Amino acid sequence: MKTRNAHSGKKGQMKIQQTAFMLIALTLFFALVGIFILGFSLSGLKEKANLIEQEKAMILVSKLANSPEFSCAKTFNNKVNCIDLDKVMALKERIEKYEGFWEIGNIEIIKIYPKQEGVCTKENYPNCGKIILKKEDEGIYTSNFVVLCRKDFFMGVPYDKCELGKVMISYTKK
Amino acid sequence: MKGKMNKKGQEEMVGFALIVIVMAIVLLIFLSFVIKGKSKQEVESYEASSFIQSVLQYTTNCSKDYEMNYQTIQGVLFECIKGEACLDGRDSCEVLKKEIEGMLKSSWKVGNESPIKGYSFRIEFEGEEILSLSEGNETSNYKGSLQSFRKAGKPVEIRFKIFY
């Protein structure tokens, strides 16, 4: 009788152990799943923040060409998506007055077609390929196509010359 | 005694199966959450549309009537539709093709290592093809833009697609 009781007690202990192990395993499993979901949703938040930054930059890059500081306005018959390069060169000279105005790291304007090399300065303009308006840090670039217009001269008479270009701005990843 | 043990075994098997089912459901929910998050990809077409707008305003070296009256791509397109040549005798349709081809090649680098697998640029007047330029392969993923306007009351359509 005693041996039978001892045997059934051992069996009961085994059962309790089994249940305890199962409970521990289940808790561990759900905890791991929870950690995964939490980690994923947190990384999603970071991704969302970056996406908002990217969207902000995209909106800015598509609107920059039509802002008063860049737009062709009446000088070039109110063309849309058009940057007045002569105006930008003048802006480059006093860019420090626009500190914090656009809230972005870099603003660059690149001539795409016809292709030209070299960074634009007062000396080599307009025979250059890139205007660096603002360069603060390295970030992720977003760009948009624009038409770059300036006044050119043929035998001393001015005419409108518009070339294909890109405006590039950078934003910092969170 | 044997029947009681069998019943207990069956109960344990049912319990085990239930645990497996619960785990599978949890895994499925988790997976669907992951997959749903990854499929959020937006296609932006603003680059294609700004490209067409900018191309149309580009100043060519094809002049009309007098030396300094240099035409934009849009102007040259109208000359091409009318069948008129540039002041220096060059075919306006040839100038149009050469300039747009140059702009496409400089702006969109096509290749296997590039994210852009190909592009197609097409101009139609009253449904009739004026110019068609393409490079690379056409894939099922693309960004595109359509620009339409009228010349003498008749429709001109420019379609541009970039394949990824």
C-alpha cells in the first residue's frame, strides 16, 4: 500500500513537473513573440519618422523651384518648375542671411543636359555644372527635375537660355 | 486499467495538439503583421512628371523666323507637327528626337546594376505617333506620367514611363 502511494506520489510529481515545464515554455514563447512584435512596431515608428522626413524633403524639393527665391517669375514668362540661375547665383552670395530658413542640410543645383563640369563660382559662371547653395552635412538626398534658365547673349543681344537640371536637397535620417 | 491509461494518453495528445494550434495561430498573426508592414511601398510619379515639364521648356538651337528666336522643345514639337524646318534648314523632327534622346540618356541611367531597368517616351498628335524612344526592358513596376495639351484644338499627348 505504502509502495503504491509512493509510486503514485512520484507520478504526480512528474505530472506537476511536466505542467510546470510546459507553462515555462509557453510563457517564454509568448514573451519572445511579444518582444518581436514590440521590436518590430518600434522599428516601424523609426521607419515612419524617416518616411515623414523623406516626404517633407520631397514636398520641399518639388516646391523649391516655385518659391520666390528660385522661381523664374516674369523674367522668364512665368515658367513653372523653373529656376532662375542668375537669381540663384545672387542668392549664393548672401546665403548666410537664410540661416535656418529651409530647415534642411544641403541644397544643390546640377546641370543635367548639356552636361558641364565644375562647381559654379562668380568667375566661371555660367560655364559650370553645379551650384552648391548650402552644404552643412551629409544626408540622404532627394531630387527633382527642373529647367534652369538664365540670360545668355548672342552678339551682345540677350535671350532666354533654359537647360535641363536637377535640384537636390538632403535630409538627415533619424 | 489499460482503458484508463489510453484515455489519459488521448487527453494529453489533445492538449498537445491544442498547444500546437495556439502556437500556429500566434505565429500566423505575427507573420501577417510582418508581411503587411513590408508591403507598404508607395510609387512616386512626381519625378516623371517634372521631367516632362522641364523637357518641354528646354531651349534648343533651332530658331524660327530670325536668328535669336530659339525654340523650346514644345516649340520644336509644334514645328515638327506642322512639318516645318529650323531656320538653318535642319528637320525640326530630327532636332526634337536628338535633343530628347540626349536628355533621356543624361537623366536616366539604365542597366542591370541600376535601379532603373528601362524607360519609354512617346509623343502622339491626334493619336498618331510623332516620336517614340525607349531603352532597356519593360517590367511590371513603373512610374509614369502623362502630359496632354492642345495644338490648334487637336490633342498632343506625351507619355513617359520609367521601369524598375
